[in-house]
Amino acid sequence: MQINQQFEFVKGPFDTETGELVCVQNSTHTRVDLCFKANMNIPFAQIKLFDDGLYVSAKATINDAYALGQEICKRWNSFKK
């Protein structure tokens, strides 16, 4: 299936049957992003496992968020048509 993305600097289709999903962890900004891998990592979703907005909570949950992202990517990439 083709997904057409139109982000600020990225436009064009992403083929879900041949494309790969990757998880990118940024510990400095306590972010875990799910990205389409197509010549560069195009982020489309962020995983956040806390709700109080505190840095200490973000730091405490970033490893679990990354593990969840890795599992999502593994299942996405192993799915065959």
C-alpha cells in the first residue's frame, strides 16, 4: 500500500510492502520516534510513556519506550503480504 506523506521538507509516497520501519532514540531530548526508512529517517510517530511533563519521568521511561518501539518495528518489518 502506498502512503503519501507531506511533512514540512518531505513529500512523496512510502510503500508499506517494501519499506522499513525504524525506531530512533534521542536520549538528549528524551524522545523515541518511529520513522519510515527511505533515504533518511522520516519521523511519523513519537512514543511517550509518561504524562506529567517532567524531565525526570521522561528519563525514567525512555528505555521502556525504546523497547516498545523496537517491538513495533520488528512486527511491522516481519509482516509479509
